[in-house]
Amino acid sequence: MKIRGLTVRYGEKTVLDHFCAEFGSGITSLVGPSGFGKTTLLHTIAGLIIPEHGEILEGPQKPALMFQDDRLFPWMTSLQNIVIVCDDEDKARHYLKAVELEKEAESMPKELSGGMRRRIAFARALAYGGDMLLLDEPFKGMDLPLVERLAPLLWELKIPVILSTHSPEEQAIIGGDVLEMDKL
């Protein structure tokens, strides 16, 4: 995927200014402090934000996006929150097990900790089956040993993954390419 001259503004504030980048087929971590456009870039790639200028070439046709907030349906169980995106209970159970929450299949989001809700949202993004995975701080609230166990799931997908993180330790565990947003 190639991004050429992307400009995104919120009112008078320019978040991305003639941003250019190329992303390969593996994993790319967007790193940098808050306010440098990591979330805006993910949302623009997903088609949720229309840029003022620029273009995305060879972008995803069916991106899977995990937001910074969990966006779980509070009236659905953990399992139902995953099944709704893939329409396949076996696949949903597979990803619940992969994120180490198979025993929480019938739990409601309010019964789960923040880190557990993040893992349900992560499992949902994995189960969606998109052609690109866009993850906004997917491991927020998780300890590093858990991140070490979950990170291999990203490599198993065989699709491009772009994720944002504030943690150099997480990025080191995940591997792949790094795009330092504050250096652009």
C-alpha cells in the first residue's frame, strides 16, 4: 500500500500534512507520542476519514479495524461479540481460545476487566477476515508476558497489519517494521 501526500485536518489543526509512506505485506508499528496522527492514519486507511488531499494506492478493500476503545456490544456475550463479525461460531470460539478467554464465552462485557475486553475486541478483529488488519493500541492494559503470547497471532494471518503503540517493549515483542510518526 502506498500513501501519497495525505493531508488531514480537524478544523484549524493539521494532523497529517502531506504524509507519504509505503507499507509492505508484514507488520508495521506506528510509534510516537499522542497527537502525531497514528489513530487518524488508521482511520483514514480504513475509510472512516476522508483526507483533504492525497491518496491511498493499493489500499485495503475489506479492512478489519480495532479501535482504541473496545466498542463491544454490552447486551451480547463475549462469544456473540465475535460471532457477529464472522457469522461462524467455531471460528469465534477458536479466537476466544487464542486470546486465552475460552472460559469467558458466555460472559457479558461488564463482567470482564478492561484487559479482557481488549482481548475480546482483538479476537473480533482477527475473526473478521479482512484483507488488512488495523489495530489502535491493541495491547493496551495487557502485561508483556500476555503480549508475548498474543503477538504470534498477528504473523499467522498472512495479511498486512498496521498497529499503533506507545510501548517500545510491545513493538520489540511484535517485531516487523517501525514507522516513527514523530520523526516525519
